[in-house]
Amino acid sequence: MASKACCKIPPVVTHDYTAKGTYETVANFKSYITGPKSSKTGILVIFDIFGYFPQTLQGADILASAGGHLVVMPDFFHGEAADPNCYPPDTPEKGRALMAFLNGPAKISDGEGNVRLAAEGLKKEFPEVERWGVVGYCWGGKVAAVVSGPETLFTASAQLHPAMMDVEDLKKITIPHLALPSGDEPADVVEAYKKELAVHPNEAVRTKSYIEVYDTMAHGWMAARAQLADEQVRKEYERGYEQVVTFLRDNL
């Protein structure tokens, strides 16, 4: 269980964050890479629709430094990213722009295929890594859940403020899974997640998975939309990453 975070993370930088990793081409994708390449454990991080934001890069660096993992964040959008101003989609124009991106570079089926390709490639390029986890934010959280089913290439997975939450995805998951919804995620779906985890037929999923709702946080608080200058957001950002680090320590 990851109900109590116990793994300390480095101090969070609230503005002008300088990323610690490098950009390299691995598994045929431009990727942000951070952490020791000699590690026995690796994490494939799936960013949200806004791409390489400082808050997301800092999150990857936290997972690498606090957990000792090799962390790889591929650019599955090939240089494109959604306009941050299109979210929340509170005007028709914003809604159309968001849907155009979700039906274009961010199609879930393409994301799933790309993650599987990247995972296969990473296993070949980093043979010292024995176990891979997958962590996804928002859109990436949906993809992380989808690739955690039968014949998954991963040992553990996490959805952070996941978009398009669907209990049918959870029913198919076969590995320990962490879900950290924000207060903006649909309450009925979150409740269905909790109920499904309690009776999940896969013992590893049922006994090692965990869900906690960060109900005071807005969707995106651990990635691109994290307003880290706000003290409450910073504290919950820290607590969320401590929880992810703990979960991965226990299950990867």
C-alpha cells in the first residue's frame, strides 16, 4: 500500500526550474532522460498534452533522484503540443482546439501503440534495467492504464490526475497500480475505481494498488498546470511525488 508517503523528495523549485536531464533519441523517439542509466529499474513517463513543461520535467527529475530510477520521457507528439490556453475548454473555440489535438497527435490508440514501441526499444537500449514502470499524467494517465493490461511490458503503473478515467481500463489491469485523481475528476468514476480495486480478481492489483483523491487540487496539479508558487499546491505536489516514489519503491 502507498497510503503513507515515506520517501523524501528533493526540495521543489517553484519557478525557473532548470532540468537536470538531457534530450536524446532512444527507441526512435526524442526523449528526456534523467537518472542513472545503470539502474536496475526504469520508468517510462508519459507527459500530458502540453508536452515538456518545467513542472513535468521537475517531476521526472524527482522520480529519478528520489527513487534512483532511470527515467525516460519520450516525445510522442513529435514536437507538437496543445496550447495551454485551450484548457479548461470553457469557450467553443477552446473546446474545438482541445478536441482537434486529442483527435490528432494525442489519439489514445496512437499513444498506446507508441508506448509499446518505446517500451520494447528501451528494453534493448538499456539492458541493465530489469524492471520498467510507467507513469502517466492526464492524457498520459489514460494511456498508462491502457498499457497495464494482459501481456503488459511493465511491472507497475501510475495514473496522476488521469483524464478519461474508465473503470473498464482498471478491470483489465494486471500489475500494481496507483491512481491519484484530482478534485476535478468525475466522482462517480472515482468511486467505481475504489469499488473495483477492492474486488479485483488479480491479487497483485487488489492488494498492492491504491487510489487517493487529492480533492483540493485542480486537474493537472502534478504536471504542466501545477501552480507551484501557491503554497498549498506546492505541498500537495510534494506529497503526491512522495506517494509515487513510495509506491514505485514497493512495487517496481
